[in-house]
Amino acid sequence: MRRIIVFESVTLDGVMQAPGRPDEDTRRGFEHGGWAIPYADEVIGGLAGEGQAQTDGILLGRRTYEDFFGFWPRQGDNPFTRALNHTQKYVVSTTLREPLQWRNATLLPDAEAVAALKEGAGGDIILLGSGELARNLAGKGLVDGFVLLIHPLTLGSGQRLFEPGLPASAFELTDTRISTTGVIIATYRPRSTSEVQDR
């Protein structure tokens, strides 16, 4: 059985919207795009290479897939572009149609297809961006872990990874690192219901 790991950059107040570029996602008038850029360093840059060694799939929602496809293949030779181009991508969407334009990309129609994918053999599947998809899968108990890059700033507005409506959950911290710029890289796994009740 494969694991789905949610990998997200977030602020101290939980915002995950548009960490990479000013024009990445301006929905609802969001004006803080690119907030993670000043915190990039070799520690964070090395995560792409580390993740590629343990991962044989990337999971994306439609909007993140279209944004990534419109940007990353044009960025030349760098670890993130190589990882995205060469790794199998699974795109969850009810509006896209096959064949998808990006190589190594497969369309999945819904969360049930993601659940079926988990049942197969293979390595971890990393979910990038795709906040709505991440919340949907977490709500259905399909997420096996979170790697959160917690940046030392607050924005006061923007889409959050954990929005109201998700069921109450408890997590175990399994690993932590700190970048040279103060980003906490925290790895969590959800606790089972029985683990929570036993505490």
C-alpha cells in the first residue's frame, strides 16, 4: 500500500496560498504572492532531491497542475523542474480531459480513484499545493503524513491549509529540521482514532 504525503509551505498563521510567485494565485484579492522566496536556502532546495529519491508519484489538483505546467518546464535545468518532469504525476480533476499535455501525467476523476491508487504497490505519492484536494483527502482519511515548511511570518489573509470544516485530528511529530532562514520543516503523521482515545 502506498502513502500519500502532503507537502506544503505555510505561514505561522496557516496560509498556504501562492508561496512561490506574485502572480501564482491572486484569488480573493490575495496580494502577498511569493512570500516564501526570501526564505529559500540550500536546506530547502535540497528537499526536492531528497523527495525524489523516496517518491514515485506526485499528486496535483487541476489548478496547481495548470499553474505548474505553465511555469516549471520553462525554468531550465534545476532540481525541482527535473523532479516534476520525470516523476509520474496524478491529476485529480472533473474538468480536464486526457491526454494531459505534460509528460508522465495521468488523470484521476475523484478521491475514490486516489484511494484505489493508494492500494497499489509503489513508493510515496507527494501532494503539492492543491489546497482543496489536500483538505478533501484529509477529510476522507486518505492522507498518511504532512511535511510542512513553516515560515516565520504571518500574512493575515489567504487560503489556509486547514480551513474550518475538517474533522478534529491529532498528529505525531516524527521529524524536524530548521533551515538557515528560520523555516521549520516539520513532518507529522496522523494519529489513529484508537491512539487518540488511549491518551
